[in-house]
Amino acid sequence: MDPATTPNEAYSPQEIERKVQRKWDDAGSLFADEGDRRPKYYSLSMWPYPSGDLHVGHLRNYAIGDVWARHKRMQGHNVMQAMGWDAFGKDAELKARKMGIHPYEWVKANTANMRRELKALGFLVDWRREMASCNPLYYYWEQFLFLKMWESDLVYHAPTKVLWDNSTSTVTSRREVDLGNVAKDNVSVVEMPAYQMRLRKYANELLEGLGKIDWPEKIVKDQQYLIGRSDGMSIRFPLAKKTAGLAELDVYTTRPDTLMGVTYMAVHADHALARHAAKSDSKVAAFCDECAKVLPMDAGNPEGDKKGLPLGIEVLNPLSQEKIPVWVADYVVDDYGSGALMGVPAHDFRDFNFASKYKLPIVRVNAAPGVAADAPVTQAETAPGLAVNSGPLDGLDKDGCIDKLEELLGDKKMAWRDHGLSLRDWPINRRMYWGTPIPIIKCDKCGLVPVPYEDLPVLLPIDVDFRDEDALANHPDFAEAKCPSCSGKAKRESDTMDTFVNSAWYYARFACRDSTDRILDGRAGHWLPCDHYFGGDEHAQGHLVYARFMHKVMRDLGLLPGDCGDEPFAALLCQGMVLGSDGKKMSKSQDNTVMAKDILDSHGADVARMYIIGVSNPKDTFPWNEEHVRDHAKFLDALWNLAMDRRPQVADGAGKKADPALMVALNRLLSSIDRNIGQKHFNNLVFGGIHSIRKLLRDNPEDHAFQRVGFEALLKVMNLVSPHIAEELWERLGFEGLLIDAPWWEPITAEDVQDDSRLFVVQVNGKRRDEIEVPASFGDDEVVKAAMESRNVARHLEGQKVATSKVIRKDGAHGIVFFVAKPGK
Ligand code: ANZ
Ligand code: ZN
């Protein structure tokens, strides 16, 4: 049968997608094996929390990662992408409590849905590596990791203050409150014994490592801020009279040069001096109780009313021996520095407000150039100038003051260089059932005793009354235990780990998820570090810190085989959000959520993927637009028909040489596609790339050789974005092998894109009407003339008078012609 004379088969996306996926499966195309000779490339997109169906935010994340992964593969890498389920956690548990569905059942049903949808989307994922954090084999190794950390004192047990969500009776976090997931009114500060991971121990390395990875600037800044390392000094103020067993009060300051301007000291309500004063002063006692309720996010806030009370205690300025009163104040953070500060109202905002309110002296000890030493201070002057009114420090800048103080006070151990750190250790228990059990046994005689390795895993019982907020503690088989140390009767720890522990090391386990004898075997050595990571920037100060920490911990514990690097994720891209069509954040309550399934059912995977890649730069946020989705469906339909029509030309073009001018035009497009991929502007692959190549092909049917090279290139780009239709057309047009395995084109050289023609976009009254190609030698008049002759432009100028025409030339190769036309002859 002659394909040119039979009508085309209609484009039926779902059918093609199923067929192509079967083809990939049969060929084992999606598998990533360690034995492969090509260089490894591990590309990972954050694993989903199985909350129900796949939403379009997931779709976007994975479509972006897949563009990158498929491109790397075509460039000759052995690419591994894996998928799994961040299956433990609060949402499942709360849902369970509310709806009476067991979290296990809920997760099972949801993962089944999401797996089906993800598979239907045709991502390049090695599904043999699928794993879930709630699987005992996974959390067995997590418990093993915990015990290793326990042995090395990288996790310890101590009381800490946490944010308690009264509405769910679980531990929450500042982030949850900031995101609005938990109402601030429902939150209180409670002290609770906690297992804490020593994040602070790794603060310096976490900070330095940021310089070695290719991460978005914003995330790097967020992490620097979170770690919050500052340089300064600790200064020791002798107490005028020994109090509460203390002879001195130490404070940390970033401005030691302002020491002579200290007019009061402030301590946190939990400080020994405040607690001592509270014993004999009921007003202080009441105030301290008030302070205990201040949420940490409010305490550090530079604005807002600051409250305090004098304690009737005095210290001496170590430099001048002057007496200074000690106050208790609600703006002192208890676990920063020493939980006390020196108040310098003239040069610190918070101190200025505080001193103004309580009529404490404000003394200038620093002046910018040109400011007199006796100039009044009307607001805090925080930029460091030179010291004034400061005795031995006068005339020195900040560094000079620090040197001088070291000289004057260093020997007496009254001042020393020091660092501040905002980063806190990481409490990992959440008072929940649905998580990894903490492998500890609590014995009255022996204290906290680790579960012996041979008794791991500590299985999470499934037969519990999960409506009980203390389900594990009340489960007799689980709770009763024998002390491994004294064999006496003991209790098993009934708390479980935060889900962030699960997701802090999953990327490594994907390499060898079935390993039973090692947490990470040689396969992890092959794949790690992860070359590229994709996910949302809401994880900047949580997951992305914890995973970096855990990688270094596993390295130091000797659990990373071979050279896995010091950082888990060499490069990172954070995609923007998908908003509802109303421009608002998608949420169930707004009724503006779009599920991947909706668009899969109506248009198929390729349309879904093409829309979500083409609609905006991966980094940007955009509102969903149903009409644009339909436009993409129409586009792919037209493209299918064009390709099917051109089968004879493509077949005939083999072995022939295409017109050089057309090749230059094509090469220009390919070169810009390469540039856009490099910069991860994947959106430009759709309009600048796929659309433009299609247009070249449509307009030049007579050059059969060009039809062949053009379609070959077009399908390769489409393989990154809409891989099923591309794979199918690859076969129908008679190209060899599978497209998914085809190599990318060689880099385009300057020679490939040189020629004597120039491309101009033509606009009439602000609307793009055509693109013309003219000889490079054409002057502006000739370009305008050629533009007016183009069919589409002529049509839009018909019956009108050209009022203005203008030619703008850009970077040699491209340009724009503008026409302003008015009615009339
Ligand atoms: C005196 C001073 C003078 C300060 C001045 C600043 C400006 P960063 O920069 O964030 O590291 N501080 C120390 N411990 C504190 C605590 N527990 N709670 C609240 N504030 C505390 O913060 C360091 C500065 O924060 C320190 O430097 C101290 O105030 C204050 F012109 O000391 B400064
Ligand atoms: Zn014991």
C-alpha cells in the first residue's frame, strides 16, 4: 500500500503511549545497571509523599527531571532515575485517626494509584529500584544507622524545647507554622526529652560544602542563614557579688568594639541568674513564666515590643570596672550564645528600643567618619565606624578593637575570639505512631540501652489502635521488653523518628535497595554522589540540610563504600510551583487543584508533559491553563499528521544532501536548543525548538534530504519532552532502533551556523505575523520590501496604509521588522 494515498491513522495518544511503554519494557530500556560501560549518571527527583493521586506539581517535578535524564542518556551516559515513597509520616497518621483507615492501608492504596499514574507518564525510571520508607527492610537499615550514630555520640538524648501542635498532639516545626499548615494559635512551647542529631557538629562543613556544589543561589543563601555562623568574641563580666554560685556572666557579641557602650545586661528567663532572682521576687517569677510561652519565632524578631525587668544584680565592665545592672528580657534567645547579651543601645536596634522604653542610658561609643564623639544618638547606629568614648579603644576600628581587647583581657581569660551559630541540633522524635521505631530500650537501672544489632529490626506493629495517641506505649507486645544489659524488665522506646530521617538517606539506598548484609553496598559506590537533584525549594532549610548532614555522617562512620564524595547532590534545580487557574496556591479548600489523572485521561502523557515543560522556565511559578493544554493537544495532533504525510519524503531522503541554507537554519535551532538545555531553560525546547523545527519541515517539503535530517532532529528533541509520540514516529518514519537509545547530535560548531542569510521576525501592529529569511547583504529597505511580500504579512496589511516600518538587527543572525499600519489606502 502506498502510504501517501491512504488516509493517516488518527493520533490516539493513550494507545500509542501504552504500546511504546511496552516496547521500552520489552527492551529493558528503563533499567540502569552497574555493569554498563557508559559513564554513570544519577539523576534524582525528590520522592513523593503518597498523599493520594499524583498532582500536577509532581508531574512538573518529574517531567523536568526526565528532560535532563533523557538528554544525559542520549549524550552517552548510563542514567539512573529511581522512584519510591516517603511513606511514613504525619499526614497518613492524622488521616488514619480521622477516617479510621489504617495508615498502612492508606499508603498502600495511594502508592498503587500514584505508581500507575507515574508509569503512565512514561518517565525514564528503573522501577526495579522502587522502595518505601515504611518497608521493614528500609527502616531496619535506618535503625542500624541510628545505632551507629548513637555509638559515636552523633545522636543523644536530652530535653529540648519543641513546638507542640495542640490540635493534633504532635510535635510540629517552625516551618509548618510559617507555611500555614499549623495555626500559630494552636502551638505552644513544651520541653520534652528528645533524641537529637548533632547537626551543629557539622556546621562548618555544611557551610563550606555550599561552595563546592552547583545549587541555586537562593537555596545556598537559605542554608547560610540557617547555619548562621558569625564571628565575634565572648566576654566575661565579673559579678559585683557572687550570686547563685556564679562569679561571672559570659556573653557572646559580634561587636566587642562597643564594650564601653554597655549600659545593661540581659539574660533569658531560664538563665541561672533569672531563676535565682525569681525565687525572692514574685514579679520576676511571673515575668519568667510569661517568657516561657514566647514562641521562638517571636523572640528573635527585631521589631515588636520588648519586655524586661531588672534583677537587682550587677556586673562589672571588665575594661572600666563600671557597674552595670542585669535585666531579664524576653528578646534574649535561650539557646544562642550563652543565653545572655550585653546591651549596647547606641548601636543595636533591639537594645535601642529596650533602653528607650526603660529609660536606660544610651552612650555613643562608635562614630562614622565625620560624626562627632559627643553627637547625640537619635536612633541605633549599627554600621561599625571607629571607637569613641572608649578609653583604650578610642580611634580603633572593629578589628583593631578585637586585637586590643585580646591584648588587654585575653591573658586574664576575660575575652576570647568566638563564633556564633544559629543552627540547632535536630530533634527527631515526633510523638507519633507511623514512623521508624527508635531502637532503644528504657531500663530503670541501666538507663537508655541500645537494642542489640542482632535484634533489629524493631518492627512497627500493625495491629494497633492508631486512634490512641500513645498507641505504641499501650501495645503490650511492643512495649514490654527485656533490658539487653541487665536482663531486667524494661520498656521499649515508644516514640518514632521524624520522616525527615527517612528522606535524609533514601537517595543512597536507591542504589542498592535490596541489600540485606550492608546498609550500602558497592553499588552505592558506583552511583553516588547523585549528579543532579530536582525538587521544590520549600525543602531548603529542612530536607536539603538533613540529607547533606547524613551523607557526611555516613561517610565518617565508614558506611559509604568507595568514593561517594562529601556532598550527596552535586547539582540541584528547584522548580517553581504550579498555581491553580485562579492564580492561587492549589489547595483542596480552594477547590482549584488539578490532578495528573485529569489530563492523562483526556489528553495523554505526552500532552501533559509538553504543556508543563513548555509553559514556563522550570524555576518560575505559573498558573494552570486548561486552554493551553488543549493547544498542545492540537499541536501534537497536527505534528502527527505532518510526520505521517512526510513518510515518503523521509524515506527518499536517505543518503542525499540537503540544501545548505536549510541546514544552516536547522543548525541554528539545534545550537540554541543545546544552549537552552545547558541553562536548563527547558521551556524553550518547546516553542523555540520543537515548534520552529516543525515549521521548517512544514515549509520545505520538496527537499527530501532535509525532511530526513529535520525529522530526525525533531524527534530527538521531542524524546525529552513527549517521548511516546516521538518513539512511535521514529519507527513509522523508518529510523533505526529505539529513539530512547539514539545518540544526541554532535555539538554544533560556528561553521555549521554560518551563511549569508538573516532571519527576521515580522510584526504588524505588535502581533507576530511571519518569519522571513533574506540575504545578509540586504539593507533595511530591501528587508522591509521582502517582509511586505511575505504572504501572511501581506494579508494583514491588506486595505491598510503602512504608517511606520522599522528594522531592528540583533546579534547578526536575527532581527525584527515592525510595521505600524492604519486603515486607508
Ligand atoms: C553587643 C552588640 C552591640 C551586639 C551591637 C550587636 C550590635 P548575630 O549577629 O545574629 O550572630 N546576642 C547574643 N546572644 C544573644 C541571645 N542569646 N539572644 C539574643 N541576642 C543575642 O547576633 C549576635 C548579637 O546578638 C550579639 O552581638 C548580641 O548583641 C546579640 F552594636 O552584642 B551584640
Ligand atoms: Zn537494665
